[in-house]
Amino acid sequence: MTQPERFPPDDPREWLNRARSNLALAKNRIPGTYLEDLCFEAQQAAEKAVKAVMIKQGIEFPYVHDLGRLLSMLETAGESIPDEVHDAALLTKYAWEGRYPGVMEAVSNEDHAEAVRIAEAVVRWAEERQ
């Protein structure tokens, strides 16, 4: 298996590569894996894709996991955000709540499928902006 080409950390292509990697992990239903962990990977894919767009637009961003906040920053800068990308705000809860036992309810198959669908939409949207 070949690794993706590496780019400097300030290159939006590197952030998109990382987003694609997280998305691949989110989709990979390995036996014994918690769906919460896969939803965390979906959240990370969306977050890194959004940050790739921010880098491309020359927008400095805080290192936060709040996708609603990051998308709001993009909108303030004049970027049009489609509804399916706005749905990424729903993934923010997986950034930390789903990573620790007992903080949130177990994730269902439907929740996981929705998280992957949203992450795919955000990555696609970010790719179109490069």
C-alpha cells in the first residue's frame, strides 16, 4: 500500500490528505471497534477538511474541534456553506464526548452511517475548493 504524498503542514493538500485518511478509518468497520471511535474519525475528517479550506482562503484558525465555530468563521470570510456541510456541526460531539466511557450513549449503526455521510460531504466540498 502506498502512502499519500506528503506536503508541508501549511499546505491545504496535506490537511486534505489527513482528512481522507481519517475518513477511510471512519468507514473501516474492524471487528471489536467501538462505533464512537469511528465517529471520532469522521469528525476529524470533517474538521481537517474545513481547516484545509481555511488555509486555502488564508484564514487563521484556532485549534478547536467545534465545527460550527469553524464554519461560522468561513462564512464570515465570505465562503458559502451548503446545508450538508453545515451538518458537520453535529459531529462536534464526537470530538471528545464519544472518546471516553460513559460520557455519551453508545453510537448506533444509524448514527455511524450519518457521521460518515456528513464527513464524506464535507471532504468532497473541501476538495472542490482546492
